[in-house]
Amino acid sequence: MAIRIETHPVIRRHPANPILTGAMVPYPAGLVFNAGVTKFQGRYVMVFRNDVADLKAKKLLGKTNLGLAFSKDGVKWDVSKKPCFDMKSDEIARAYDPRLTAIDGRCYMCFAVDTRHGVRGGIAVTEDFETFEVLHLTVPDNRNMVLFPEKVDGRYVRLERPFPVYSRGRFEAFDIWFARSPDLRYWGDMELVLGAEQVAWVNNKIGPAAPPVKTPHGWLTLFHGVDKDDARASWGWEGNWKKRYSAGIMLLDLKEPWKIVGLCPDPLIVPEPGIEYEARGFRDYVIFPGGMILEPDGEVKIYYGAADTVECLATAHVDELVKLCRKR
Ligand code: BMA
């Protein structure tokens, strides 16, 4: 049976898309995407990746920082006057791809860090988005970490995506893992959650997307999945880009979240040729969700970077998403 790679009909792209672009940022900006979003202290907060660029000349300017924005409705955003986070040293090139999780009144941010010795996953904590304390950095290579908003069996838990190139036997066949911590600094006790080969529409790698959302049926969990075709003409102004990033969805067990209760066999959101902001940009045909919010009325807001260039919003009803995962 041919695999359908198209956006599921339960998904509605927001008419205000893209909801955040480099043009809305009051300091040097460019590609504004892959944001983490959560509700914190009564408002929506977003931390977004900003790769400074000359968009007209289609040229990166070699600097990345994380910007901050607040919103009353999760759609219209006020961008703060300056970036809120960056990391740079002889060893560290940049921090990027933030994901936010509020736990017990504090906001935790997972992010990726490019270093001279590999890609590391970081966790920082803040209460005011002005100062961040970095609690933890993994060994290379790891990234796409997301924290669950609650402890499980008294321990903090996260999903993560190590990238075992040498031992996995196939280039970029990367999987989703689960890890536990007593204090957010020391992590261990890992379990495999989902192997790339278990996702029929993926022929490359997978990884966590937004932090999971709790429902009575399980943890609703987005992930990203990649299909690659070397015969594709190069996609995007970055150059030799042949991958498509889509989003999938699964339900993880409430008490044992390393166990999958249900996996939607089809992708949930696929970058579509007819949608300019997903099909054209730095890297064409990329959807990369980093935030998911369950509203009291059952609406789920899914925030995603599009074409590694802008930030977008899609919505669906929680019951529809749960049903997709439980359908067998
Ligand atoms: C991944 C990361 C993401 C990016 C994606 C698609 O490897 O670099 O930041 O959105 O590729 O380009």
C-alpha cells in the first residue's frame, strides 16, 4: 500500500500564519522559527530561535540567539526588546531550538548546543526569562530533549534523541528515548520509546517535538519524522537540502510514559507544496513543532517552525488527536 504523506484533515492551519517572522523582531533577526511555547504566570510565553540573516540576499550572518515573546491569546505576539538567551565561547558555537515546560511554578528550557566536540542537549531554568541557570548539558550527540510537565514515580522525566551514527548501521536512523532524573541535573535509567523504523512514513530519523500534554488517555506526544530522497532537486536557499520534515503523533502511557499506547500510522502535519511559508524558505518543506498547548475547551495549539524560516500555528481538537492514536 502506498504511504500517504499529507496533512491529516483534523489539522487546521491558523489564518494568521506565519504568526512570527524576522520582520516582527526589533533587533537583528532573520530566520525566526522552532520556538518553545508554554503558558506561564497567566500568559503565553514563547522563546524562539533567531538565526540572524539577510533575507533579501538569502544569506546567514553567522549569529544565533534566542528571542522572547509574550501573548494574551497565543496568536498575536509582543516581541521583547532584546534576545533572552545565547551561549558562545571558544568551545560553544550557539544554543538553539528551545522547548519550554512549566513545572511547579518555574519554567524549564531544553535546547540544543553546537560545540566544537559535538551537539549537546541543555536544560536551563528561569522564573523571569531574564536570567537562566543552566542545570545540565548532555554528552554529544544528543538534542531535541523535552521535559514532561510532571514527575513520574517521583522523578523528572524527558524524551530525548541521541544520534548514534556509528553503531546504528544506517546513516541518520535515529530514535526517541526516555530518561529519568532526581533533580534535572543527573539523568539516567534510559528506555527506548520509538525506533525510526517503526514509523512507516519515515525513511530517515525521528525525534521529539513539543513537550507532551496530559490527557485522560495518555500523554499526547508529537514527534518529528524525516523522509529523504536523494533524487529530489535541492530544496531551499541553504543549498543541498533533500529532506522533508513532517510531524507525527502518539499517545504514551500515563504511568509508564516510555510505553506507547497508540501511534497514529499517518503523519499529522506535512509541509504542503501549496503553502508558501512551509514550501519555501531556508530549507523548503520543513515542519518542526516545538510547542503544544491544551486549552480548557479542548483545542490543541501546535506551534511549529516552517521552512526553518518562520513560526506558525495549527490547531486540532484533543479528542480528534487522541482518536487518531487509538485507531486500530
Ligand atoms: C534539524 C535541526 C532543526 C531544523 C531541522 C530541519 O536537524 O537543525 O533545527 O529545523 O533540522 O532543518
